[in-house]
Amino acid sequence: MIKLLPALVAALFAVGASVPAHAQLFGGDDTARRQVSELRDQVNGRLDTLQAAILLAKDVVNIVLLGE
């Protein structure tokens, strides 16, 4: 699972970088930009949660298997 983290971070970064372009697909209006911004914030929040969970899982594995 930890090996997938760099690929996940890269994918989410690519999605985040392309989000401003999506607003133009909706005609470039302020509502679409706000919705895209909110979606980006949600994705970033989920990424932060996922990263925290992976670090916690890594700590648990180290405690259980290695006694650290």
C-alpha cells in the first residue's frame, strides 16, 4: 500500500493541475470555478486523510512486527 502512495500523489497532483481548465468547459463562469475549487479542496482533504492513515498503519506495523 505504501508503494502506491507516490503514484497516488502524482495522479492527484495531475488532476489538481488540470482543474482550472475544467472551468472553461463549463463556459468559464464563476459558479463553475467555485465548484471546481471546492472539488479540489475535497480531493486535497481526502489525500491528507489518506496520507495520515498510511503513516498510522506504518507505525502500527512497526510496533507489531518490529516491537518499536
